[in-house]
Amino acid sequence: MIAGGQAWRHLRHDRAAWTCLVFLGLVLLASLSAPLLPLPSPVAIALQEEPEAPVAPWRETFRHGFRPDDRDLSWIDARLDELRQDLFGDLQTAPWLGTDAKGRDLLSRVVWGSRTSILAAIAATFASLVLGVTWGAVAGLAGGRVDNWMMRAVDALQSLPFIFLVIFLIGIVGEYRAELAERFGIDREVVFYLVIGAVSWLTMARLVRGQVLALRKSAFVEAARVAGASGPRILLVHVLPNVMGVVVVCLTLTIPSVMLFEAFLSFLGLGIEPPKVSWGILAADGTEAINPIRIAWWLVAAPAAAMGSVLFALNVVGDGLRDALDPRHPGNR
Amino acid sequence: MALLEVRDLSVRFEGRLATVRAVDGVSFDLEEGETLAVVGESGSGKSTLALAIPRLVPCPPGVVEARTLRLSGQDLSRMSERELRTLRGTAIAMVFQDPSASLCPWLTIGEQIGEVLEVHRGASPREARRAAAAALGEVGIAEPEARLDAFPHELSGGMRQRATIAMALLLSPRLLVADEPTSALDATVQAQVLDLLASLQARRGTAILLITHSLGVVATAADRALVMRSGRIVEEAGVRDLFRAPRHEHTRELLASTPLGIRRGGGR
């Protein structure tokens, strides 16, 4: 098997994938350290007539006037925020990406909004890898009646109209908000991520099951059985590594789709609630700002570019990762 | 007592519309150190027979029945899956037709050979590696240490088949079931692989059940042969007798259908 270190080396030789991986790393870093960066507040409203156009950073880099806002921040974020105030005082970046109609800095909103998208992506990845792969592999390997029932469950879930389910769940959560939050610590956001997890593993389960069904009949699995390997061992050593390629490809398709799903739900007002930001909310704001009199193009372009570049990078990394893991790929020696 | 005793072994596959009798009341004995060839045309049931002995026919849809299926006195037909698992790889091993398909493409040669040891002896990766290198050397692969880290696709067909043989014989099984071990190889390599099997057999006294469609292979490698047709054994004979005086019509047909040379000059 290609070990982790080896795959890592292969990936480093793939210049495109490596560049994109570094880019994703930077995005993740920026997203995690959002309170530390000298960004304006993403929610502070400045009353003004029109959105302010982007200013090139070399024309105007910093402005004074940062004031902490009154959002609830987690403990770590609050510490980072204090540190930021010690470091930068009231200095903040000029609106490099412009501001929206309420005077909120777009760059700051994009950075803060990336947290939602990244969390959604993590929820989906986790559900796909843990639930989807296991479900599909077990169904494929067990075959027969077990397979049939497990796949019917997937069919049933997939045939649910998820938008209605989300509306329903969020309605319930809205109704029993205080109680749920108090007893189980469940709030709207948790439900939101759970729903995203619940939809995202289904395709993975199907693909993995199909692949496992084919592999189960393969000669090398037969050979492993003749050698006396147990079912779990065959699954872990012989079947799953051979499914890796499909898994990686499926993830690179799933993550963009959940990011879009997040954006879509937030766009509909079912996802993240203001004052929190997400790329979906930004896109929604951007489309609202489109009017024939004066086009504030940056309001659409900034979230779109953020999302587009991250999704593109994810795809390139996924592609590179699949090649890096495949011993038959030319150049992996 | 023979090493392998088979009496009235039947395998049928029950479909929704029809039942297929792939193996139909087959009986034979296999002695220690002997090579018994099973010949027959495609669909005669010989590969199913090969899979039925280590009880690897998928059930359902398959149904395996036997009055007796005994390996050195142990009744294989009554064993649980767990007991069978400990037997597979240690007492019975198998070599398949196409080594490029029967080796897992994601594991190195060393990992695959060592796996048998890890499964049955609980060996550490390092011990398994050392044993795998020794086994590769024994099947005539040059620089075995260097080949351990090769992936299957980096070896030639002949080397791959040698590696599967090394894997099968690692724990010195008493019975080796070889299902068309040379059919996917080119002619010169075929001869080498058969020689290798013969020399390993001579050294260890392994019994070989050699499934093949090629009478050429039977002539060079087997002591006795079973001729199968539609799931039944139509003739059982020593190799010499089979080529000199085939008794059954189907054997004569098979002999008549071989390329030149084997029919008259064959035997040992």
C-alpha cells in the first residue's frame, strides 16, 4: 500500500495540486484566525447612501476606526479578538473588496463567512467518510438481503424532499428553541449541520457499494479468502484501499455541492441567521444589490470568487490526491 | 488413507428460473505428493470443483453437498467458517489463473505474501517481510529483497505467478489447488511455472490438484487425470494410459482437438 508519507511526496511533486493545497491551507488559516486579522467588523453598520467601491490595497492600506462589535464570540475567538486589539489598536484594512449597502466591509464578511462553508464541508466530509463509506462497504460486502435493505434505506432517504425536511426541522427547532438549547445544546445551527451531514453521505454509500460489489467478485479478494483472511480484514486491507479513488473523487464532488447547498439554504433564510455570515448570505445580499441604476458588481463578484476559487482548488487537490494514492499512476515511483 | 477424499461431491446453483448442476456426484482420492489433473472443456465444472474443496463456492446461490469431503481425516463439509479459515492458507492453498487479477493492485508483493503469516501466525511485519523474501527466493525470483516493495503491475506475468505460488506455499500446505495456473502465461513461462511447481512439490511433498483445459499441461505435470464433462467425471486414468488408450469417447474427442504433437508423442 502507498503509505501516507509516500502519498504526501507524490502530492508535492504535483505542482498544481500542491499550489491548490497551499491555497486551501491559507484559506483555512485565515478563516480560523479571522478575529486576529486586522479586518473591520463584519457586522458593524455604517449608514451611507451607497456601497463603497473596492479600494486597491496599494492606494489605501489601513484606516482607523475599528470598534469591537457586540457579537457572541467563543472563548478562543474572544481571546484572539483581544489580542488583535492589542496588536492593531483601532487600525483596520481599507475596503479592499468594497462594502455593501449598509457599509459592512466585504472582505471581512467573506473571511468570516468562510467559517460556515468550511464547517458545512467538514460535516459533509465526516458523514461521507464515516457513514457513507462504511454503509456502502458493508452493504456491498454482505450482499443479498442485507444489501437490499441497506440500499432501500438509502433510496428512502434520497427520495425525501430535503427542502421540506429542513423547513420542518428548523420549524420544530424554532418552536422549542429554548428547551432544546437548554437540554441538549441543540440550536438551529446544529440542526443545519446535521441535515447537511444527512444528505451528503448517500451518494458516497451508493458509489462505494457499487465498487465493493465489483471488487467482491474480483480474483484478489477470492485469493485473500483462500489465504484465510477474515471478512473485516478483507474489507480493510483489500477492498477499502481499492475504493479510495472513488471516495476521493466523490468527496471532491460532495464538498462543492454541500457548499452550494449551504449557500442555497442560507439564501432561503433556512441556514445561518444574521448577524452570522456565510457565503450563501453574501451571495443573496449580492443578488439583491443588483439593480439597473448602479451596479455594485463587487457584492456578487467577491463571494462568487471566494467560493469558485475554493471549489476549484478542492477539485485539483482531489484529483492530485487520487493520483498520489494510486500505485499504478505513472510517475509514482 | 488418502490425503483428500471426495465422495459424491455435488455443487448446484439455484437460480430463480433454473437450477444448474455444475458438479454432479464427483468422487476421487488424492494421495500425498501426487499431482492429479482435472481436465475438461469450458463449463465442465472443473473450476467449481476447485472452489468447492476449500468450501469457497458462494452460498447462496450455490449449494454444496458431499457424502465425504475429507482432508487428512478432517471433515471439511461439517466445518464452521471460522475453522475453515484457519485451514485455508495453512492446509489448503490455491493458485489462480491470472496473477494480475489475483494480486491486490494496491499492496506490494511483500505485503501480500506476508499477509498469510500475519493472519495465521500473528507475525510482526518485520518477520513477515523476512519470510516473504525467503519465499520469493525459493520460487526463483532474483533479488527478492528488492521485489518486496514492488507493486504487482511492476512485475512480469511470470514473476507475478511465481509470487502467488510463493504466497500459496508459504505455510507448507498439504494440498495446493491450482486453477489453470499457466493459462494466462506465455508458452515459455508456462513450462517454467510447471517446473517450479514440480520441484517445490518434490521438496515438500505437497499434493497438487491441477485444474486445466490443456492436455499439454496434463502430459507434462500430472500423475493421474480426471476427465470432466457437464459436471461428471467421465474417465479417471494414469496419464500414460490416458494418452495411450483413452477409454471414453469424450477423452478421445479432447485428444483429437489438441494441437499437433501431444496426441502421439505425449505421456511421460
